Amino acid sequence: MKNIKYIFIVLALSLVVLSGCGLPGLGDSNSKDSVKITATESSETKIVANIEKLMIEHYTNGEVKPSIIGNLGSSIVQHNALMRGDANMSAVRFTGTELTSVLDAPPTRDANKAMDESQRLFKKKYNQKYYHSLGFENTYAFMVTKETADKYHLEKVSDLEKYKDQLRLGMDTQWMNRAGDGYPAFQKEYGFKFKSARPMQIGLVYDALKNKKLDIAVGYSTDGRIAAYNLKILKDDRNFFPPYDGSPLATEELIKDHPEIDKALTKLENTISTKEMQKLNYEADGKGKEPAVIAEEFIKKHNYFEDKKGGQ
């Protein structure tokens, strides 16, 4: 009798554990009124997720209150969360990343083609809607201080060739050997390499540039320190880097259940420029402000984009 009771307890506990095998803190994601937005560990995606959360609450008159699943490691992890039904929205996904990973499609340097293909394939393969860009692109970028730009008359990446043996380059460790759009491919495309090229954690390159331990850095185009440190992004005049336009993504089922969510997300198209995103990121990463607070200030400043057309 004791053995039967013991087995029953073990089975009951197993069912409890299995019921929670999705992502932490999710609960019932299949409820018609449940909206769960994925975000990565970056301040950028958390800020955007909170902006979308507030927009959805506003345009559903508070009837839908989304939750945010943060700190997901990559686009693939976010994709899997949606495919399992653990979530039904992603705050922001980037064309260049999605094409070559989730969508398993060839890369392209044409921004319009990248967007068109992303939208077509998400609909065809996964019955998901990939929205038009929020207005910013988070791509790799070559950057220098204004002082260095003025001293060497630097406007575009090809201008660096003349000083390749003189100027010190710092880059994200991953970019050093990254396939497709990393340093090896850069050398082939632009036809030169730097005498001094140092890989380091991406968070360190901006301070190293500011403190004159580097002359050039390869960083992310929406990083808040670009504006805070008065850095200059050099034009990628050979269009080496693929487009990385940021857009929200939602399941068609969610949109069908809540057409007002489609309206809210459509209103956000082309509302956040790259410079604006830099400033918002610096509020978080430079000043330590919470993403939710930054989002609320932003959305109230723009009055929930009430005057902007959106939806079907």
C-alpha cells in the first residue's frame, strides 16, 4: 500500500514538473487573452518590448495586459518559444539575422528585398506576421571619434585603407571570425586589413575608443555610447554589411483574436530612428534607467502615436 501511495506521489510531482517545462514564468500562453512578448538580454529589446506592451494596453483599452519574457539568448530561442506556444509575439527581430537563421534563406544586401523575403517566408513557413521596420537598423558599423575623423578626413570605410598600418582597430570577438559578414569577409570585400586588429568583448570597444586605446572600433549602430561619446559612424560605402532592420513579429492567430494589436504594432512602424534608439539605449546602459520607465516616457511623449495611421 505504501509503495502504491509512493508511486502516486511521484507521478503527481512529475506531472507538475512537466507542466512547467516551458520558459520560466509563462503560465497559460494559449489563452485567447494571453499575450507574451519575447525579448533578449539587451536593453534595446526590453525597451521596445515595453513600448509595445504599453501600446497594446492602450489600444485594447486595458483589456489585454501583455507580459514580457526577457533574457532569451538569441533569435532561435525566441523562435522556438513562439513555435511551442510559450509566446505569441517578439518585440524586435532583425532581417539579416532572421533570413540566414530561422528562415534558412540566402543573405542579401538589399534592404527592401530582405524585408520582403522575411515577411513572405514568416507567413509561408510559420503563419506569422513580420511587420515593417520600427525605423532603426542595428547592424555592425565602423566608428571613430570626431577628433580622429577630422584629423584623417574620414567619412567612409574605404578611407581607412590609407591608414591601415597606422590606426588601431578593435572589434567584437565574434566578429573577428564571423562567417559571411565578419573580418575575413571584410578583407576580401574592401581589399585590405589592419596591421593592428584586437578582438575584445563588445562592451569594451566603445570605452577603449573613447580613452584612445583604439583608433577605430567595430560596434553596433544603435549602441547608446555612440551618441554619448560623440562617435562618428563611417559610411559602409561598399554595402558590405547586410541590412538588419528591426521589426516586431506576431502570430497570425494572435492578430486574428485581437485585431487591435495589429493596429497598435502597425502604428509603431518607422517611429524610432537609429539616433533615437541610441538615445533610448543610453538611458538604460549609460544612466541605469529601467527599460519600462524609458518606454513609458517615450510613449507618453508621442501620445501613443494617436495621430498616426495604423491597422487595416
